[in-house]
Amino acid sequence: MDKRNHPLLIHCNHGKHRTGTVVACMRISHRWHRSRALDEYARFSHPKERKADISFINEFIAAVPA
């Protein structure tokens, strides 16, 4: 990401699931450990994480070079 474009606002209808998915993928692209990104997603999507979101995040992890 181009830091000249910061701050960055990411938001969806409730700011939990879709936003959390995008933020988790962004965190991973910034070299966060996958468990840390998934934990953050789970914390902010509480009380109900969505399996489709977690699957998407895991697919993103698999696609990003280590």
C-alpha cells in the first residue's frame, strides 16, 4: 500500500465481517502471523464469526508468498 494515501478507511454495513475480512488480509500482507490476524478477526466479529470469511482469509494466506 502507498502510505501517501493514509489514513485508510475500510468499512461495510456493520464494520465487522466484510471489514474484518479485508483487514485480516491486509494484516497478512503486512507480514502479521496468520493466527494473529485470525484472532483479531474473531475478536471483532464476535459473537459470530462467519465460516465463509475465515475460508476466504485462509485462501488469501495460501495465495500470498511467504
